[in-house]
Amino acid sequence: MSALTTSISHYAKARLRRSLKAGQVGYAGLRDSLKQARHVLICVIRDEGHRMEFFLQYYRDLGVEHFICIDNGSGDGTAELLSGMEDVSLLSATGSYKAARFGNDWINAVMNRLCQEKWVLYVDADEFLVYPHCDTRSISQLTAYMESVGARSLRSVMIDMYSRNPVSENICEPGRNPLEVCSLFDRSGYESHFDRNSRTIWIKGGVRGRVYFRGRIWDGPALNKIPLIYVSGERLYLKSSHQVWPLALNLGEMRGAVGITSALLHFKFLSSFLNKVADPANRSEHTAEYTMYSSPEDARNFVYTDTGTFSHWKDLADSGLIQGEGWQFWRSASDSEVQQQTLLSQEKAAPPAQGGTVIVGEAQASR
């Protein structure tokens, strides 16, 4: 079976599963304010109350107008925390997270039902989007540029963050910026492979590839994601947010002079993660990869010769992990603007009219 045939098969299965699992989603917490929002973040959560305060504020500061949080049975007060927020639609999802393809089936159902003609940012509660000039340019300015160059998706690489301390000491209190706890990242050691048929650039490596999958990097987790897409018509995430349908969205093509890619700072290695990997019920809801992290080697030191410290998006750009630094200076004119300017130029260049006739290009119009 060819890769293209496989991708079409994945699409058909994703479409079927979306229909089958749509009934597991409850919409009682849907807010009317979602209708006016153009930039919407969507995520699946369970017992993430300790993360949500900083997570929401980070993306509000970036310009996200509404949040759709699909809660899969939290018991830590997450639902109570979010239910009073006007810019949060708190939906519910019953059933197995793993059986819903790690929440993808719920995401696809909700996104296609509620987010038509909107920009959707699909991330987890421990992921933070970084793109060139994100400190001074909002997500609406980014998508305006993307629209001007014909882009409908943004490619991203997931960067695992860590510290010099054992994971058990990476304590991040509620409301605290996790970057204050884990500010280190691998500046190199990433490998990519372009699958022409599925139009997907697969990326692996980073600290997990270096530490947990040493010598077999391609057995490790995929680090490529398509977190930001414009929803117009049917859109389906096929493999988490690593691959999306239509396949053309996987390339994040831009017709302008400056193409942009982004990163997701991933804060997996906080102390709270140890509780998750130690919980058999939680491990059963995730991939087999989770067993790799249940090792007693908590004192493992992730630091190596090419460890970098993140303080600014330029740290990623300088390492070649994101690109598009000049996008804020570039503007792409629309076809109508080009035609209008062309006509004006032709009118200015035309010779003086004789006999009451105005010459415009090759056409003549009598006064």
C-alpha cells in the first residue's frame, strides 16, 4: 500500500471516528462569545488545573480570543476553575482518551462543528507557541500576514524543555511561568524526513531522542506539529496534530518572500509528570512511549554540550529551529490591488489625448 493510499485510508477512518465519537462530547458549557471570536484555542484536558492560570494568560496575551477546553473527567477542580470564565467554552468528553485517538476524534468533531471560518490553535496544556516576533506581534497580525501570502497553516517543531535538576525538583506552582523552572533545550540533534505522498515533514530527536531513544532516534516521538490552521470546509487531524487533512496543510506553504515556522515549547519534564507516569490508569490512556519515562532514573541529567537557554524567540531562530524573522516587514498585495495600480500606472504613462479621446492601454473611450 502506497503512502498516499495510506493517508487517504487515515482520512476515511478519521472521518468515521469523528462521527462515531461526536456523541461523547457535551456542549452544555458553550459560550455565545465564541461566535464573534476569530482566533480560537482548542485543547483536551484532564486534571490540568495547576497549569491553566498561566496557560490561559499566555495565550490571551498572544491574542487568542476564545478557548474551547474539552474536559475528560477532571477531578482536581479544573472544571470549577474554568466554568466561570467568559472567554472559555468548557465542553465535556466521556469515554476513553486513548480510544478517541488521544482526543483527536473529539477535537475533529468540535472543530468542524464550531470553528468554521476561524483560525484554530490546537495545543496541549503544557505547550506554548513561539514564532518570530511573538513578543511584539499578535497572533492576529501573524494570521493576517499568512492570509496575504496564501497560507492556511503553520508548521511547528516541538521543543522539550528541561533544567539542570532532577525532574522531581522541577516544581512549578499554579500560576507560575514554567519557563522559570525549565529554561533549557537542545539546540541541535533534530532529524527530518519529507514524505512526498503525505506532504508531511516528520521531525524526531531533541532531548527525548538523545536520552531515551539513543541510537534509534526514529523510534522516538514525532516532534512535527501543525498547531495552527484556518478552518474552512472539512478539516481533520489524522495523527494527533502531527498530520492534518487536506494534506496540503502539512507543508504550511507561503507564496510570499518570507516563510514562517514556529515552535511549541513543551514542558513535559516538570515534577507533576512523575505522578502521571507512575499512575497505571494514566499510562494505559497513553502510548507505549510512556513506559520509557517510568524509569527510576529520576536523577538523570539532561544537560549536554549543545544545551541552550531559552529567553527569547531569537534563541530558537539562531539555532535554526524556527524561521521567518523578516515577516513583519513584508506585505503581499492582492490581485485587485495589483490590477488597480497597473491601471493607474498605464493612465499616467498614456500620451495626451487628441480629438477628445482618452487612451487607456489598448482600449479607446470617446468623451
